[in-house]
Amino acid sequence: MDGFQAGRRKLLGAAVGMTALTAAGASRAAPASGADWDAIAQSYDIAGDFVNLENAYYGIMARPVAEDFKRNIDYLNRYNSYHLRRQFDRAGMDQLRTLLAAHTGVAPEELAITRGATESLQNLICNYKLLKRGDSIMYANLDYDAMQYAMNDLAQRSGAKVAVVQLPDQLNRQAAVDTYDKALRANPRTRLLLLTHINHRTGFVLPVVEIIKLAKARGVDVILDVAQSWGQLDYKLPDLGADFIGANLHKWVGAPLGTGFLYIRKERLADIGIERGDEDYAVTDIRSRVHSGTVNAAALMTIPAALKLHDDIGVANRGRRLRALRDHWVSQLRGHDGVQILTPDEEGSYGAVTSFRLKGHTSFEQNVALVNRLVEQYRIFTVARKGPAGGACIRVTPGLFTRTADLDQLVAAIRNLA
Ligand SMILES: Cc1ncc(COP(=O)(O)O)c(C=O)c1O
């Protein structure tokens, strides 16, 4: 039994009797035992010459998944199109969709496999059919850039107006709901709203269930970006109430790069047009909403291994561990005179990602310079982000292999720099 297996068994033993977390991943139970996480940390082969605190870009695969991926690459390289044409393209993809349906809590007919959240959300946004000239569409400053571009493109093609919500830096769950409520009242012709469950700039967990209810009551459709929350927060897709959702599997589920899915609630399929005139599938088949061309089949073939591992550890356990790691560094710096932590501590409002800036360091260039100092002087890797109302910031994201000693190094480095 390798370190991972041992850790997983212990963890599953410890998890018996654990209560389920809520849709927003809000509960904060006692941290799981350090010994279990040590074993799980050892199942990742990570570089030893720097501390990687930039794990929101995409997830390092645990060793069992990486090994499965390598086997799939070798197999496919031997069997080539014989395997794809005779097995994987139809039967294999069907099985995968069934597996993903069980994983997400929806029907297979409501899912289409994509190469990631960008493809999923671009297809949903750009093919949204219900806009009329003079309508408005809405997104926020914290939403992902590529989705903002897609919304702008949709507005331009449909003659719609764009309303941009400015979410303040000092945000909490109620303030977020109130901000959207006010924005929707101020823009009564809003037809489509983009929401990001966990944004990639500050890591704030938007209370999407409440905001979607508000939007629906006003006849506003929501396209939901769960790129950073899927696999990190404990929920099934229907819990959120959104009719259109885009996700990936290569961030928090830990599948190979280039894997994701889109969801359209069955009753709403007709409101999203087919992708670039697709004729492979019937218009009544959700697969006509994605046309990726030849994809990285070995990556797709590895999804079952990633899901198995993910489920064995348990999404609630993962989320709890990531939040505990995040709390470990944030609790030491919150209240420091020279440091502003942008992401709140309110229960349910954060996951692994949290951002900070040194007081007065609001330009992107200043934050890039600081990221460079952190990596060159202290061997700690993070990333600068722009977009928050109060200016740019540095995003810190631990992974399941992160150790508290790594975070103590970060805290010491930030104290020195501040
Ligand atoms: C909030 C958010 N949305 C969308 C994306 C795009 O995801 P993908 O890499 O799956 O295209 C990201 C990636 O960082 C993200 O953070």
C-alpha cells in the first residue's frame, strides 16, 4: 500500500459520521488530522526547488492519476485511431458522460464534454439566443476576462447594452447580494447575467444561490462560471439553481489539462444555439453545443481515475483542508498594518484562494514586482491579479500537498516585504 492509499484509508475511516457541507461549502468543521494529509501530500510529485502557492491556475495530478494518464498516452499511441474510432469516440464518450452525470447530479443529456471552462462558457454565452436589441447584459469586474470578452461580443452582435457591476474590495455575502440587487433594479432591461462562483482575482465565494433567485424573479437568465468552485466546494449542479453552467475538471478535480463540461438544464436547451453550425448531432442533442475537433483523448480517458480519487478523498474533506491551509496564513497576517487581505473570513465566503496587497501597492506593475521578489528572494511562487475595485493584488493558493511550514515561509516573507 503506497502513502496515498494509506492516507486515503485513514481519511475515509476518519470521515465516517461526518456531516455533509451545504451547497455553498459553508460549513467549517474541525480540520482533518495532519497525519492523513501528510500521506496524501506525499502522493503528489511536486518540484522541490520552490514553494508552489499558485494552484488556482490548474491542479497538479496526484501520482495515481498521472500514472493512469501516462498509461493512456502510451496505449493511445499504440492503438491510435483504431481505439478512438472503434471504442472511444462513441461508447467511451457515452460512458464518460454517464459518469460525469452521476458526479454532477444531472442527467447525461444535460451535459456536454469540453476542453475546459473557457470553451464551455464561451459556447454558452456566444450562442445565447434570447437577447433583443435594447436589452442589457450584465457582468462584474471580478468575472474572468475571457467571459467578459464573450459577453461584450454577444452584446455587440445583438445590439444589447453592457452593464458592469463593481463589486467592492471589502465584500461580504450580504453586500454581494445587495450589490447585484441594486444593479438589476438600475438596469431593468437586463436579460442575461454572468456570475462567477469563485472569482480568480480574490477567491470570494459569491452567494450564487441567493443571487440566482433574485435574477430569476426578474426574468433574468444566469450563466454560471464554476471553474474555481467545481471540485472544491461541496455541491451538485442543481443545488445552485442555474440553467447554464460551465466548468473544468483540470483545476480542483485534478484531471489532466484540457478537460471540462457544460451543463444546460433540459428545458432550456433550445435557448442556446448550436456551436458554429454543427451538423454532427441533432439540434435536440446538447452535444451540438460543442464542436472541439480532435481532442486530447488520453486526457479524457483519464477522467474516471481522477473522479475516483476525488470521490475517495471526498470533496467536503478537500474543501475543509484547503480552507484550513488558507486560514493558516491569513490568520497570521490579518490586521497587520502594512498588509490588506482582500478576501473576507466570513463563513462560506472563501475557499483555497485568497488575495492580498501591501498597503498602497495598487498598480499591477507593483504587484508583479512583488511576485518576482517573492519567487527570486524567497522561492515562493504566487501570481499578480488585476481587476478588484481597489487595485491589483497578489493571489495565494495552496494545494492539497501544501504544508503549513510552506505557509509560515510565506508569512515571514510578506512581513519582511511589508
Ligand atoms: C473563474 C475562472 N473562470 C474560468 C477560467 C477558465 O478555465 P479553463 O482553464 O478551464 O478554461 C478560470 C481559469 O483560471 C477561472 O479562474
